[in-house]
Amino acid sequence: MDAQTGMRPLTFTVYDRNVKHMLSYGNESSSHYTPDGNSHAMFPTNIKYVFEDDDTSLTPVESENDDGIENIILVNLDESGTLSGVELISDQFEMLSYKGVTNGNDQMIDDVELEVVSQFTDLSHLVHDLPLDELIKLYMIQNEQMQTISNSI
């Protein structure tokens, strides 16, 4: 627990649910080789905490060179540490969903898990020899993802 803010550090896990991760480059579906069948886990780094508070000592962000910033994850926690919202600002990813995970008896969030989808790419070179039922499954997943994204707009 951070003595200055009274918060425990958060762990972020981002799962890219793009269907391209379900395929191997051997033109075969690899969904049966992975535990969840369709994820690519990433762990964001270079995390800066910004607090909306009157006390300027709680705002450790300085005006340094931020050219390396690729994605911004805004996490809203209420005073009790309960997750009240997450927003993703990115050119490479769109957020599908998020959830907070608690590891104790209290309601303070310890982990934040995001499900995102990276940019859709041409899969024709990967799906050339797939059976029709596998192709249908892949395109149904993509359609569900596009529907989720369009509903969030």
C-alpha cells in the first residue's frame, strides 16, 4: 500500500481478442492449443498515476517528454477503491470490456483486466486452407467484436 495515497498498486492485464491470435502461421486454427482459445496477453508499462485532488503533492506527473506514450488507460476509482469506469485512448486498440478483480475481502480493486481488439488485418493468407466451419466461427467472432465497438460509440 502506498503511504502517500493510501492505495494499493494496480496490476493491468490487457487481452487482445483479435481473431488473428487464434491462428498459427501454418494455416491451421490453433485455438485448441491455448487455454482460453483466443487471447494474447499484454502487460502495460510506463504507468503514471494522476489524481484528481486539490493537493498538488499527489500529482507526480511532470512535464517530461511523453513521445513514447502509445496508449492511455483512464481508470476511475471511487473513494472506497471500487472500480467505476475504464476508458482506453488508443490508435491501435478498441476496448471491448473491462473488469476489476479483488484479491481480498474488501472491495478495493487489485487488478484491472481489459479485453481489447487490435486493428483488423487481412487474414486471407492465414485462413486459405481452413474448413468452412472454422471460417464461420472466426467471422462470427469478428462481427460480435465490431458490434460491441459500434455499440460503445
